Amino acid sequence: MKKNSIIWRILGKINSFFLRKIASTDNTNTNSPVSGQLASRMSQWVLEKKWTENLTMKQVADSLGITREELGSYSLSLRGKNFLQWRKELRIEEAKKLLLEHRETPAILIGEQVGIGDKSNFRKQFREIAGCTPAEWRLKN
């Protein structure tokens, strides 16, 4: 029961964050139900870890009920980076946590768990974001 309340509190914070970002960057009517609904859907997408799924940007946009261009625009305005970079960072941040929580689990399995199934691609993306390989991350932390 306590875990659910924590999740809902986090979801509320994420939703509030998206709403504030939309309000500060969008020149349209930011109080419109569409802006609030999109922020809510994006928050839910993050919370449910949908970013671990191996979907194209178009498929993600379709699942959110927006166009690929709108997803790209919102990602740039909300996060200051393109969608694919933001998703990569979400994946690597989760991988960093999992590598420490499950030290006995091979790094490739952690990569698969966060949506990067290819070993060399996982190492490359991890190094790009974290500045070291998954193995080095475990040793340093």
C-alpha cells in the first residue's frame, strides 16, 4: 500500500513538472485540456517505463495520441534535447541503478531490461552517457 502512494506522489510530481514546462515554453493556451492531457500521458509513459520498449518514435507518438513532430517538439521544449537522446538517458540512468542493485546480473541482461539488447550498443550508449563502461561503473560505485 505504501509503495502505491509513493508511485502516485511521484506521478503527481512528474505531471506537475510537465505542466509547468508546457506553461513556460508553449505560446498556445497552456490551460487547455489538450496540454494537460499530453503532460499526463507523457508522465504516465515515463512512470510505466514504456521507454524500455523497443518502439520507433512514431510508434511512441501514436501511443500518446500525437504526431511524431509534436513528440519531437515537446521533447525539445520540455527536456531541452531530442526525444531519442532523452529516451537514451532514461535508459542509461535506469541501467546505472540496476547495475548496482543487481551486481551479479550480467550487464547485457541489464541492457535488455532497459531496452538496449545489443551488447556493443549498450556499452557504447552507456559510455556516451555515463562516461565509462557498465563494468567500470560497477567498480567505481
